[in-house]
Amino acid sequence: MRRYSPFLVLLLAFFILWISIPQPVSAQDATATPEPTITASVGTELPSLVTPASVGISAPGNGANLSGVVVVSGTTLSAWDLSFSYADDPTGTWFPLAKSNDPVSAGTLTSWDTTTITDGFYVLRLHVSAAGGSQYFKVNVRIRNYSPVETATLTLTPTAAPTFTLIPVIATATATFTPAPTPTIPAPLPPNPATLSTQEIVVNFGKGAFGVIALFAFFGVLLSFSRKLRS
């Protein structure tokens, strides 16, 4: 049997180990995966990512009531001018508000100070100039800075008054007999100890008269005695 040297065995093991370790690949060596390309057939238009805004006045809306400073916005996509006129003006006179050669996409066209004109009905007109011709966009508005705002009038519909039926109610009175209390006879009063009899009255009257007479007699004696002394 043929024997291999240890050096060859070691070299073979090193080679097997080296090919088993993954080697880094540089960005230049990497092959880019080609991206699929979308091709359109003839006569087919690819859809746009952003839907363009429609040309015209977006604000204020038709029939709006305006007051103060109003922002007029819209889309033109080409040169444009903005003006207004009286709604019932037969002469067709238009008063300019703003104009520009730069297109506007869903943006502000101008700020309109409505306090400088009288209240009433007006027409706001946007004129857009295009290569194939001109376009006009009109909006009817009403200016209300000084006129009062109308309030809705409540209309009351009369309704029939309800009918009331009176039902007589007869009250039945029930008489209740209550017997009167029995009167109580008071007991006789005891005799008054201060009561005098007729005899006692005569005796006392005589005593009083005698005393008066005796008193006058005494004063008469004293008066006579005093006169004798003076004489």
C-alpha cells in the first residue's frame, strides 16, 4: 500500500479548509440584478402620479356672501388676469383685480378688499390665456359689509284650540249631629260677711249723727269761753 507523506496530507487539509471558508465579494465584482422596465405600447399614455387641478376659480364659491378681505384662489396653468363687474351692469365694464404671466396651480390669485365697494351682487371673472385661445371662468358673489343679514322668519300655523267638556260634579253633604253639652248648675255662693242688716245701718247712722252733734257742741263751748276771756 502506498503511503503519503505527512506534508501532502497537511497541504490537502489546508486546501479543503480554505475553500470551505466564504470569501468576501467586493461591490465591483457583484453583478447587479437588472430591474424590469415598463414599456408602453403605441397609443397608450402612462397614468400620471398627480392629478392636475382643474382650471378656474376654486374659492370663493358661486353664490357666496363676502365681507372684508377675501382670498381668491384657483388654477390657471398659463397667463391670466382677474377682474370683477356689477351683476346687473349692461355696459359690461370690468374692474381689474390682479394679473400675471406665471401660471398658478391651486394657489392664491389675490386678496380682494371688499370694503372699498358698495354692497350688492357682483361677478368675479378669471381670464386664462392659452395658445389655442382664451378661457373665461365666472363666479357670482354678494358683497355684504354694511347691509344687515336677513334672519329667517318663523311662520306660525294656527291650530284649532282644544275643546274642554265640563262634567258637573254633585257634592253630597253628610250632616253629623253632635249633641249639645249638658249645662252645669253652679253651687250657691256662701253668705257675704260684709253684708249689714237694716238695724245695724240705723244704729250706726245714729252713732254718727250723735258724734257730729257732740263735736259741734264742743266747738261752741270753746268759742263762748274764748269770747268771755277777751271781754
